[in-house]
Amino acid sequence: MKKMKMKHTDHWAVGVDLGGTKIEVARVDSAGRVQERLRRPTPVKEGPNAVKKVIVDLVRRLRKLAGPPLGVGIGLAGQIDPSEGLVIFAPNLNWHDVPFQSDLKQSLEWPIVITNDVRAVTWGEWLHGAGKDCNDLVCLFIGTGIGGGVVSGGRILTGCSNTAGELGHMTIDLNGPLCTCGSRGCFEALAGGWAIEKMARDAIALDPVAGVQLIKLAGGSPRDVTAKTVAEAAHAGDLLGLRLVEQTAQSLIAGVTSVVNAFNPCLVILGGGVLEGLPELIDQIDMGVRKRALPAATASLQVLPSKLGNDAGVVGAAALAMKTFG
Amino acid sequence: MKKMKMKHTDHWAVGVDLGGTKIEVARVDSAGRVQERLRRPTPVKEGPNAVKKVIVDLVRRLRKLAGPPLGVGIGLAGQIDPSEGLVIFAPNLNWHDVPFQSDLKQSLEWPIVITNDVRAVTWGEWLHGAGKDCNDLVCLFIGTGIGGGVVSGGRILTGCSNTAGELGHMTIDLNGPLCTCGSRGCFEALAGGWAIEKMARDAIALDPVAGVQLIKLAGGSPRDVTAKTVAEAAHAGDLLGLRLVEQTAQSLIAGVTSVVNAFNPCLVILGGGVLEGLPELIDQIDMGVRKRALPAATASLQVLPSKLGNDAGVVGAAALAMKTFG
């Protein structure tokens, strides 16, 4: 018998990274490669309907370039009810109880799935990034805040109300600084971008002389000092910058230790803006966690940087859509 | 057609709770009820072979009382390689790399499964205790140390090297007191029985007058003050006792908050010796976590005391055996 060589049409899905400042819509193939990418500012002030119009427009443009997609995956920062794609709360967009999936369905003829942005990133890194072929991993993104996603035994953990993986709100310093969530000493209140910024400004207020280089790097005003400024100052050898980075490193080690002892992953994938500015921290976290976490939990542990970087969101949202509808 | 009423023989399994001081072996039926129970001191000093002989003897006695069991489940404090039932490390028994499952197999004709003690307790509470019919729960046992077990999406999390759920070693105070594991500020180093004992003795050393009632309750010597003494002193209105209990409560709230935000369980089951001595803490933890954890994670949360208490170990080990071999 002669084997027939089947010709497959190239399957693809739309991945949408819906952020507070920009909407990115990409055509992603079944290997997780971004084939096309379109971007627009997010019309936050104009509300969900305006956001919907932008997404519909961009998806239609992609569809013109290729055949029909298998589906549309959307990642956004917020709490999602996955059963109906209801956005319960999305602080960046200022949305409360927006039935975004059914809104979109009226204008798009392809199936739609909505997920939390860090959950999307986790799908991306798991299926096509640093976590390929790994069935026990934790994705930790240290940006303005800290978000996480957990794959355990080959499944993404969702929890009782779909909020599992809020690793930025594990307490790592029970009497520590106030967090935006109302608690104290949350992981992100010590090591997230907003916390680094606050620690820097507080330190400058206490000792303006020590903050001279930070202020200079920020363009002259202490109010413009950010986590990025802190990283730049540290790299330039500034003492306050170095101290703040060292403090952040210790907090990151404590937080990742909690994660490693609680979940026992084979792999921790680290990404996000703070670590992009301070990539040297990844090795430092790796070494620190090996000292601090249980030997039984670190014996089989790898710590790796995100492979997909800024693409993880669209790649992951598309991969989820492909997995759900493919 | 007439329905035939089938007569089932009553299925049962052996549950073994192998501790550092006693071995408990029970006949447990398919509903998780303990039908018979035998106990012996653990011959720790005589090594694995002596322990094996005790277990074999007790299992044979049970088998005389009933038909053959479906299997034998064993829970012990330590790190287990489940693929071959190898005990990698069991501190209470002072065992390193003991192939206990294959040792036992030579003397017992029924299949054997070995698991970590808190994992066994989690099986028990999940299948037959406070967590029945719940597919997202965390069991937290506050004894001398703090151990945990996690059911997420209807499966017990095992992790990469079978140590998932070491919740007692999540960092909750990154500059806090040293833990027995070598890290600092672990959950159990602030709220476990050994930590409460240490805090009490340290407080007495600093201020012996404040410790008068604790010393009296302990029988005259500060060295005999334990977590139990602290609970008794607090219940008698002693100020130092009350302060130590309040401090423990705050640590428990922080630790359970981490667990709730990380895993988003529907149910947290709390048990263990410390909470048996201070049952009023369960409501306090419940209220405190609702203030401190993310609203999205607590909206669907229940906090309940363990239902099986001291039976959870044997019931869970037997339930695991029944699930594995039934």
C-alpha cells in the first residue's frame, strides 16, 4: 500500500493581549509562532464597546491575510468567570461584570475564550516556551505587580473560583509594608515594580543625598523614579540603587522559596519587566532558593527565564484557543 | 424484570499510621469507618526490620478477624518515592533510603502503597472527612510542625518529586526566626508546636516573672513548657499565654492567607495538636483570612476543622489503598 501524503491547511488562532495601554492581536500558528501582529492603543475611557470594536477590526484584518482561525483567545489582567467569559473585575480597564465574551460573539463568527493575562502567559510558556514538555511548572511574572500561573501534573490549576496562582499575594513578611490588596507584606508589596518604586522614593525622601543619582537618572524629579531607574542606577554602581536591588533579590528569593516548597515544580519560569531590567537576578534567585528551600524540593528544580518574553501573552491566548477549539 | 439484589462482601483495606512513637494499624471499611484498631509502640531503635515485623503481625491479626483486605496503605512522616515505595528520608524513624514497600511485600500477600503522613490525612479528610465531595481543598495540620496536602481540580497535587504541599515551609516572615530546615521565617517556625514552645521558653528567659504561671503549669521547670502549656495558660487568662496565642493566631492567619491566595481552595481543613489545644483559633483564622486574603479567593471559601481527627491517618491510608487497588 502506498502512503498518501496528507496536505494540511495551516491551523492558526488569534491571540489577543488586552492591556490597559495597548491591545495586541496576533496570528499565531500551531507551533506557537507569531505570523502577524497588529497593535492599537486601548480606548480605556470609551469603555468595553470601543475595546470590542478595536478587537473585531484587528481580527478581521488578520482573517483577510489568512484563512479562518480556529478560534480567538484573549488574555487580560483581571478576574474572569471562565464558564461564560464574564470579566468580573479588570482594574486596568476599569471593568466590572462585563460579559465580554458574549459581547464579542455577536460580532465574530469564531469561538472565543477569555482568560487571565498571567494564565495566558503560562499557557504560552508551557506549550511553546521555556516550559515545553514540562508538566509541573510555575510561571512567575514580576512586572508592576507579581502574577503567577501553575501547571501541576499536566494541568493548569484554576482553583475554586478561577483565581488560583495569585502568587504575588502570598504573605512573605507578615508585618511588612501595606499592599494594594489591603493586606501586609505580600510578595508583590516587597518585590513588584510598584513596590520597588515606592521603596526608592521613600529612601530618597529620607536621605535625598543618597538619592542624587536616582533623581538624576529619572530626569530631575524624585517623583519620576521607577523600578527601571533603580535598575539603571544599580548597574551604574549607585549605592542606593544596589541596596534596593539587593533587598528586592532577597524578597524574590523568599517568594520563590514559598512557591517551590508549596508546589514542588520541576521548573520555575521567571519573566516580566522588573527581571527584564535586572536579568542578573535570575541566577541570584536560583542560587538563593537552592539554599533556602527544602532540598527534597530543589533537587529536581530548574529556574529559567521566560522564553517568549513579551510574546507570551498573545502566543498563550492563541494556544489556549487552539487547545480549546482545535 | 425483577431486579436482583446483589450481595456484596464488605470491602476493606488496612490503614497504617506509622509514627515515631506508635504504630497504629486499622481495618477500615469502604465508607471510611474504622472497624478494628491495633496499636504498638514503634521500635525505632531496632530499625526497619523490627518495624516491618510489627506491621506484618498486626495486619495478620486483622486479617483473621475479617476476609482478605483489598490492600495495605501506610502513611509515615517523610519523603517517599511513590513509584517503588522507597522511604527516602523519615526523620522520626531515622530512616534513609529504606525500600520499605518491597521489604513488606516479601511478608504480606496484599498490595501495598506508602505515602507521606499528611498526604494520607488529606486523602482521609477528602474522601471520608470534612472535605467529602469537595474537589478543591487544602488540609493544613498544625502539630509539632506544619504539614499540608492539596486537592486541586479533583486530584491530590504531588509535584515534581512528590513533595508538593510542604506548606509549613512557605516563608511568611523573610527575616524571621530560624527554621529547622535552615531557612528563616517559615510558617512552622512561627506557628508550629515547636515554635510556640521555643517562643514561650525564650519569653520566660527574658522575663521570668511573666512566665510564673507557665512554669507552674509545666510542673515547675521552664524546660517543660510546651505548646500545650501555652494553650492552658491562655485559657486560664495568663497574660504571657494570651500574648503567645495571639501571636500564633496572627502567624496562622498570614500562612493560611498565602495558601488561599496561591491555591484558591473552596475549603481549608484545619487540624493537628496545636489547634486541638486551641480550637477557638479556627474561627479567628477564618475571620482573619477573610480580611487579609483577596476577596475573589475568599468569596467561595470555607474554613472547617478536621472531621476525622486522630483517625485521619489510618482512614486516609486505607482509602488510598482502596482507591489504588480496589
